[in-house]
Amino acid sequence: MAAVVTRRRRSTTGTLCRLAVGLLLAAWVVMPGSGRVQAADGQTTETALKALVPADAQPFVNAAAKALAGSEAATAPDLEIGGTRDLRLSFADGQGDFVVSGADFSDLEKAALAKSGKEVVAAPVQAVGLAFFGFVPPLPTFPDGCEEEDNCLERREAYSGPVRMTPDVLANLFFERSNVWSEDQFLAALTLPPGRFFFPPIKGPRPLVRTDPDATNLYLESYLAGTSPAVWSLARKELPGATADPQVSESWPNSVTPSRLGMDNVVSQVREGLDPASSELSFGGTITAGSVSLVEESFTLNETRPPAQRVPMFRVEVRNAAGEWVLPNTLSVSAAVAAGEGIPNTGSVGLAVPGAYPITWVNKLYAPTTGLSPAKANAVAAVIRWQVTAGQDPAVLQSAGDGKLTPKMVAAALAAADQVVRSNCAAAKGTVRTSGSAGGTAPKGGFPGLAEVSYCQGPAGDTAPSDPTGSAGGDLALDSFDSSFSDPGSFSDTSFDQAGPADPSVLGETASNDPASSADGSGGAGATGTQFAMPLGVPGQSLPPLDRAATVGLGALAYAGVRAYRRRAA
């Protein structure tokens, strides 16, 4: 009798356990696909943003997300990385909550925006430079007169000085017109020790460019066209389909130049010491251009390898209009951007700008003026405000190799952030308020230098947190912005107070109710804030319900198969 009672109890317990497991699995299948995640400080309100950004903008967006992750209403950008033209086309097609680009919208893209009814505001957010680097087996030097000695090869030493390339040398390199190791201008720029001479390798280096249309191609070719017009024009005339008036664009003009899709692939090809057109070793070397942060990361990773496995990489110094050899860093990029108030490649030709790196431009963040929920509008504004205040701290800029924005650019960006909030709030029938916490989106302590900024409190039912200290309808407190975050004196004595307007531009003509960009952003998939706080994603956050159901079904089939096998074996 006791055995029967025990079996009944076990049967009841097993049934309850199976029922509990079934309920848990069912809840996992039907739970929302973009649930809220826990921020670093224990708060749970999070807004996911679909961010379309080029590789050079990825560090600043990630830094902003990390800084804003602990906010009461955390901002969590989900990044899509690509070429600037493709990203703008996706944005014009209704994808993404904002896009970052170093090139403006083309006429065709503006027409697409107008057709979709999307109006866009632009905020200058990042001053960047294009860095050249490459690898080559050690460049040989020999002592003078050794060519007449039997042991000449034994006295060979690798060149250890800076690798410097004039505009003509770079133009000949990227249009593959010669072995630039033997170019007179390259040889003249070498810094050889006394009593030694350089022997050029038989094979020259090969260039590597972007396959996908991107601002890096645009400003590289613009630099070559402006600084080496004779070589550039002759090279363009010899290309298939050449026109009398060639135009520089985001697409590299020579389709046979070795290329790779995406900046990561371009940089990693050089970092691994591979030929640009294959996966084989390159004996003449390869030279490419990439973002300062990715290039510096390549050198850091290379140093972690065992000495025998390290790739002999080098940085390329370029010459500016002042005749100086420079590398891109915070100081040199800041000098160029300040002198031209954001005009690309300032300091490459014309007026000499001491200390300026000659290949620079300013990335802008483009956001719609309508179609964003109040939570998303506040989050986009938070990214902009963080980048042009705390993000301009010297330590933050130097970690990415970015330059400093000018005061006019900062003011334009803050005005654009305010416009994103106000215009989207009006379309969503929310209420514009002001506070130091920006409705909970600001980091702890607020945005440096900003006493009060606008945010949108949504209508009834909106998930954006209310701010009891806010006041309805207030204006953006631009007058309270602490200009120390735009003071170039923290870098050098170079004057940054150059005249020139930098008002945010607006594209398109009509308002938008695009459903693709109007979903509420109170939670999100792929949230960057989660990545900083947790080693793994939140269960259920990354899979849609159908995929979760399929996962449960496969698990059930596997369990049934194992159970049937064990019964037969018994």
C-alpha cells in the first residue's frame, strides 16, 4: 500500500513539474521580443535606437551608449555598420532612427527623402581624420660602398625611420602607376643614418580601398585631386569610361584597384600581412587608409602577438600645405577642422595651417523631425548632447583619435538636438519640458555645461519617465553651455576662433508619419547598454516568437528521441 501511495505521489509531482516546465516554455515563446533590460544602476527603462553609422563613428556612439546606460531612461543604440552612401539610402528608405555620415545627402537621396515625406535635421558630431598605414617586409639599407664587397648582404639592416609619402607618391600608389618604393620623392623623404643607402624592393606596395561607397573614398580622392592634380587627372583619363570632367564621389573610380567590403575588412587585410587581392602573403606590401581608431587598434593587437608572428606594419606620414610631415591625432585633426570650420581637407592646399592634418572632415548625425516616439526623440537628442559636451573631453577624443569640434559646431549640434525633440514631440502630441536631467536621459549629474535642456513628455500611456522638476514649454538653455568643452586651449595655442556659419541643415519639405520609424522605443533588441552591463543577452531579447517556438520544438524532439532510445536500450 505504501508503495502505491509513493508511486501516486511521484506521478503527481512529475505531472506538476512537466506542467510548470510547459508553462515556462510557453511564456518564453510568447514574451515580447524586445523587453526592457536592466541598466548599470538598477533602473529598467531603456530606449532602443536603430543607428546607421560608418565604422569611424562607431567608437563615439558606443561611448555615448556606455555613458548613458546608467541614466533613468537609458539610451541603447543598436548599430548597423556600413558605407556612408548605403546607410543614407537605407535611412531615406525609412530604416533607422538616425544616420551618421561624413558626406551630405545627394540630390537623389534628397528626392527620396522628400518623396517619403521625411524632413531631416543635421548635427555636426565628430571631427575625424583618415589614417594611412601598411605593411612590408623590412625595407633594406646597406652601408655605402658595400656593393663591391662579398659580404654586402650580411651587412643589410632594416630601415627604421618614418615612412613619408608626398601627394604625388600617394597618387601614384593608389592609381597603381609605379613602384613607389623607387619614386624620387619617396627616396628624398627617407631619413637614413649617415653612411647608409636605401635599396628599393623589386615589387612595389599595392593599394587597398573600400568596395562599398564611403566618405573615406571620397576624401581620399579629393585629397589626391587637390594636392596632385597632374597625376590624378592623367590617371582618371586613362580609366575605362573616362569623361572630360571627372567627378570625385564616394565610389573609388578604378574598379580594378584591390578593394574590400567595409573598413574592418580593409584594415584586417593589412593587419594580417595579406595581399590586398587575395589571402596570400604580399612581398611588396600593402597600404590602405582607415579610421584612426581602427588603425591604432591594429598596432595594439599586433603588439600582443609573439615577436615571430608580428606583421611589420608602419604608419604613413603625409605632408600638409605648410610643408610639415604629420600623422592624424587629436591635435592635428583639431587644427585642420578649426581653421576651415569643418570644410573637408582644410590645410591640404592653399593657406598653410601649421600642425594641420590634411585629410579631415566632420561627421554629421541626421535625424528625422517627425516620426520618432517621444522616448526615441529624447534618446537621439541625448546621444548628440553627450557627444558635444562630455564627448569633447580631451581624454575621450584622444582615445579615438578624433578632433575637437568648434564652438559654432557645438552650438549647431545642440540646436539640432533641441529641434529633434520639439518637432517630434509636436507630431506625437506630447509636451515639451525642460530640466537638467532631460527627462531622465542625461547621465548622472546632467550634461556637462548644460543647465537645462528640452525633452518630450509623451501623452497618456507613453513610457517616457516624467520629470517633476521640468517646466512646460521651456527653451534650450544654450546660454548656459560651458564653453570650456569647446575651448581649444586644452590642446594647444592654435587659434580656433575662425569665422564661418555652421547652422544645422534641414532636408526635405514635408512632415512624415512613416510607420517604419514611429514604433515606441521603450525597449530594444541588441541594446548596447546590456552589452556593457551583462556578458550575455537577455533571454528572449534577440529571437522573435516564431524562432523561439522552433527552438522549443527542436528541444522537445531531441528530448523525445533520447527518451525513446533509453527505453529501447533498457
